[in-house]
Amino acid sequence: MLFRTSAIALPVALSLAAAPAFASDVDFSLTNESVKGQVNFFDSRSDIQAGAGYTYHEGSRHLMNGDFHAQGRTALGNLPTTAGIGFRGMAWDDDDLDGGAVGIGGFATVNIPNVPGLSFSGSAHYAPSILSFGDSDDLTNLELRASYRIIRNADVFAGYRYVNTDLDDSQGDINLDEGVLAGMKIFF
């Protein structure tokens, strides 16, 4: 196996507990079959963004991600936007199968000035076979969200997450995580 539950549970728990000391924001999201925690280290004014996340999917499937993006502020039409381009590395473990990949892609968050607090964001990363390892032959990661800032340092959001990998040796593919999600983001 790529990693064991006990070997990752303690470091992930300690990282999330210590997040306020070194993070810009932490978000937690739930689907019907999974829970995800994500820590981002820099705010939207920084020229870079780095983050780490862990997802537990029902049935003892574990996904870990590490992110690194160049980011900046821009505009989409007249809408203020923060966009980033870079990499998302993912490792996953599911019973007898495990693998991972380094996906290339990016993210964007569009703020709606006419409705203060409302924003829409999305991220997409793809790793072809050359950037995949273990039982993964490629990996696709997509997430879309609508967020609303309920107080100065907290958002609530709803959206959709899709993480899929094709398996080596024509074994088909599996959705590592997929579904409608809801969650909250806390800013420090």
C-alpha cells in the first residue's frame, strides 16, 4: 500500500490542529460519502499559493493532496477575480489499489460586487499517464463552488467535486470522490 491509515492520521490531525499558527485559511467539506479538510498557507494577496488536504471516503479510501500555484488578481469582465496556475499532487489508497499523480491546472475565484460576500470558484487539474504512478494511469480533479461570506472571517459554500483515475492495464477507472458538497471556510 502507498500509505497506511495510522501513518497519516496523526500528521494530518496535528497539521489541522496547528493550522491557525501557520495558515491563511482552512476549509472543511462533506459529500454524502466523504469528508475533506484543506489548509491553504497564503492569502489572495500573495503571489503564490500552497496548500495541503486530506479526504476520507467511505469504505477506507484515503486521498491526500499537495498544491502549489502562482496566483494573482485580475478581472473577468468587470468582476474582480483571483486566479492561479500550477500543480496539484495527489496520492490515494483504496484497499488493494493505490496510486497518485501530479496534475497541471489552476483555479479561479470570481467575486460578485453587486452581492457583497457572494463568489464563485472552480479548480481543474489533469495528470496524464506520464505524470501518474502506482495503479493510476491518469487523474482528473474538478471542483466547483458557490460561496457566501457570512461573517468577516468565515464562508459557507456548496458545490460539486469530481476526482477520477483511470487504472493501469485496462482495468477501467474509478471515481475516487464524487458528489455534491457543502462546507465552510475559516480565514485567519
